[in-house]
Amino acid sequence: MRRQTATGGINPAGSSRSLRLDPLSLPVSFAARDSRADGGIRQIELHRECVTLHRAVRGMKMTISVRVSEFIGVTVRETADGRALVLLHRDPSLVIPLLVTEDADERAVAWQAWSEILALPQLADDRRDPAPRRRRSNTISGRRPTFLMRRRGGDLLNPAAIYRGEREIIARH
């Protein structure tokens, strides 16, 4: 099994070079920026079935494994390095960069290839406001409990409404 690394293979060495992963050479292992991780770097292992992230946050090392099917799709995003092709997840900390380039043709070819290899949809611009959370509503919560539905409701401010013309019986011993 051949691996691509950050210092060789498809991803060329040098800090001025852009990220360029080959979808036909999976599995791939590389480092990516992570603003929350110690040192600002996380290690990513990308396979056809799963993605594994290794990072340390405040000295605590963690490994996160996510199935590829749990990702939403492949999309293009604007990053500090340029326009990037990313593997999009609902959790922003799990978004995986796949390709960083300004060449639109190269990006389109890679977008199609990654989408086919990972069996994920190609998504258009994902930069939109997130939908507001739906409030849970329950129609039964407004109803009275069953044992109270058998009883008549009363009006505490109007005692005459409780007796409805009946004579009050007072038991004496």
C-alpha cells in the first residue's frame, strides 16, 4: 500500500507550494492547518471508506475517525491560501482540504474525480447562513392530562359557577 506524504509524492515539498492530493492514490496521509490544534497542525489520513484526524488540543492528544459517508460532499471554498477544494462536513472542525489552486480548470477536473472516488455529491457554494434550529413542538403538551379531562373545570373566582345552582350539602355528625 503506497502512501502520499507531505514531503513527497503528489504533494510537493516546500512551504510555498500548494496542497495537491491525487484521488487515485488513496490512502493518503498529510498535514493540514488547524487553528484550534496545538502548533496549528493536524495530521489527516484519508482512505476510501474513512478519514482519521490526529491532533492535540491543549496537550490532549486525540484521534477522530469519521466514515466518508458522513461527509456532506465535495465543494470549493475561499481560504487564506487561495481557492480550495474541500471535503465538507457539518462540523467545521472536520472539513478536509483536498486541493488548493487558483486554476479553475484543474480544480474542476479534481472536483469531479474526488466526487466519483468518494461517492459524494459535488456541492455548489456552501457559504450560506445556517438554517435556524427548529423549535420542537408537541400538540399533546397543550392538552389536559387524561384524569383531569373527566372532571369539569371550575372558576375559582366565581364560586357560584362551581355549584351551578345545586344546594350545598353539609354533613353533620
